[in-house]
Amino acid sequence: MSVDSEVHVPKMKVKQVDASLDKPLDADAPPTIYQTKLVPEMASASLNLSVDFLKQQQSLCNYYLIKSPIVIIVDFLFLIIYLGPRLNYPSLRNSGITFNSVTAYLYHLYMMNKFTFLSAGIFTVMLTSFVFTLVSRLSDTFFKTKIDQIVKDNGDIILGFKLPEIVNIMKKEPKLLENTNIVVYRNTPIALVSISENQVLSTPDSLTMTINSIGCRRVYVKSGILEDLLDWTMIRTKAIGVAKNKLDKSMKILIEIYSFDDAMKNILRKKGYTCISVGRAQENRLLSGLFGVKKELWGVQFHVKHPDFK
């Protein structure tokens, strides 16, 4: 994440851990890694990580859009329009030249239009760059709205409370901070997951938790940290279920992801999640209608046996 896209929690009197994500990790810091609940010192870092996860999603979306059939067809059509009037074709009549195969004909066509094909290649690169910029604006508008909402609400959507109030939350509702897990490596927060109870789906006989945010620094995506974070959500859900006297009752964890996030889908499958439903991304009708971007709801269900039962 670039410097100008970093965010900081306002009105925080507690000294904050460095929230910069564009800097390398401190090579002089001890190479230790540990997990911690959300603490006041990591308020800005937690907000910054949550925003960075959306930036990573935007990059995945851009890649999905640029290789979509619509973009490829547009590039191909414009290339045909560009080449059509500029190509010189070998004459099959009155030329004295015979072609023994299609390959020979195509080779002769290429030799007659070497510079035209070269200019067509440059044209394709320029066209692709233009189309990429255009579709990137679509995804930028889509994700910028989500990022602005998180920043404006000071992380309330992700963490369940406004970060400037974290000191008071520590005193009045300390358990709420335990719903967020942060992975720290070399004294730098590198990954985060935050969950909350889904009050709509939870019942006296069941507990449903929703993963509001999950992710890590891009360089650690393949390290297994995301799998560890998912394991933690199950442990935390079980603890909440036990505290709510929901032993031997249904417990479920839900997470909403985008259809283009194939890496997360594979990780979820490994952890026993299944896709529950698929729907359009209503926030942007152009992305969902024209390019087929969808939201997928994934979940895993389990229960904790009562210790008196075998």
C-alpha cells in the first residue's frame, strides 16, 4: 500500500505501532511470530491492514477484468479494424507465384506486411493499456466506496466498535477485543482476522459467526497464515459457544468473498468450507451485470460436544 493510501485512527492518545505497509520489516527485530488480540497500540495497524486487504481484492478484480472475454473480444475487434485496410494480400492470380501450403501463404503474407504487423503489435499494447485503465476505474470506484466506508466509520464495520473508543471498550467490553486476532512478525502486524456474531442467524439453539475481515500482507499469502487465521476463527467460535451454553448445538462460521478470488476459495475448501449461495455484487451493477462479478457466501458448520458425553 502506498503512503497516501495509509489510514490512521484519529484522536488516539495511545502510541501506535507503525502502520506503514510500504516499508520492509525491521531486519534487526527478533524473528519471532505470535498472535495477539486487538490492543490499543495496534488500532491504526488493524485499520490499515483491513484497508490493504481490500486493495489486494481490487488487484485481483483488475486481473479478472483484463482477462475477461469481453475485454479480449473488444481488443480483437479493434485489431481487425486496424489491420483490415492496411494489409497487403498475396495475389493468387497473374502473379506467377504458387503456394504449396497454407503455411507458405501465411509466411508470404507476413513478409509483405512485416511493418504493418509490428505497428499492429504496438497498437494492441496501447489498446490493452487503455482498456486496462478503463476497467481499473470501474474496480477503483467499487472498492474505494468500501474503503471510504471503513475509514469513515473508524473500523466499526470490521471490528464491531469505533477504534477511537478502544480504551473504553477495554474497560467495559474486553471480550469484544478478543474477536480480532492479529499476527505479529518482527514486531510488525502482518495479518488480521475479525469476527462477530450474526445476530440475525443466531438462535437459542445455534450460533452463527461472520468473518468481517481476513487477510495478510501480500508476500505472506502462500505461507499458510490464512489457514491459521481460519483455524483461530473456529477456536474463537467454540469459546463463544461454550460461554453462551451452546454445547452440542449447531455452530457455523460464514464468510463472503468475491467470485474472482480463487486463492481464497481453495483455502476455504481445504478448511472444510462449502459455497452456500451465489449472488450478484449489487454495489456495482456494471461489474456484476457486464463482467459477471459475483459474491459468494461460504460457510462451515460444526458443534462442540458436552464433556459429559462421549
